Amino acid sequence: MRGIDDRSLRQDEQEIDDMPEFGDDVDNELFSQILEMDESEEDRDFSAPLVLNFFEQAEETFAKMQEALNAKNLESLSSLGHFLKGSSATLGFNKIRDGCQIIQQYGHQLNVDGTPETDPAVCLKRIAEALSTVQADTAKLEKVMKKFFSQTE
């Protein structure tokens, strides 16, 4: 039984080694667990749709965030930030998760460190900055993931 565990561990390590270097953008260990759910590395019939649908979901959520930002609706911004933070965390998309955390915090009128921010205008400004950053991070990661899954725009 010990030999099977060692072989399985080496296979898992090999799969992590075969992935491109995503840097801080992606939790490689978590992302490799998603890839392990594919029946075939060639088809990626589980992970590819899951990941690529995330980017569609992110675009829709960003549009809703922009609407909420224009309406100065901090509660909605916090809720949308929380929603996308959860989706991105599940896939191991660290930078997107962290950007959405900032949106969620300021939507609750809290600074990143958790202290209260009583000026809604400051919160809206910080959310606008975070939204711009997370949209850029998402677009960058989407290109990398499409290349990884051998898809073109």
C-alpha cells in the first residue's frame, strides 16, 4: 500500500510541475486539485468549462458592480464583491479573490484592516480603484487560462 501512495504523490507533484507558472495569481495546489477532476488531460472536460465560465460570470458581475458604483450602492457592492470572492477563491484565483475582498470590505464601510471608514465617498473611491485593478487582473488571467486550455479568443 505504501508504494501506491508514493506513486500517487509523485503523480500529483508531476501534475503541479506540468502547469505553467501562474505566480501569485493562482494557488497552484488548489488549481491542480481542480485539474485532477478531469477524466482526461487532453479534453479537460470538467476544468475547462468551469474555469472559462468563471470569466463570463466575472464580466457579468463587474458590469453589476459598475452599475452599483454609479448608483453609490455600497451594500450591493459588498454583496457582489463577496459573491465573486467566493467563486475566485474556489478556483484558487488569488489576485481576483483579494481584489474582491477589498470591494467587499469597503462596501461594508471598512478599511482593509477592518477599521471603520465613515466617509462613503472614500469607500466608493477605493472600490472604483479596486474594481479597475481586479478587472485588469482578471483579463490577464483569462488570457493565460485560455492559452492553458488551448482556446483562442
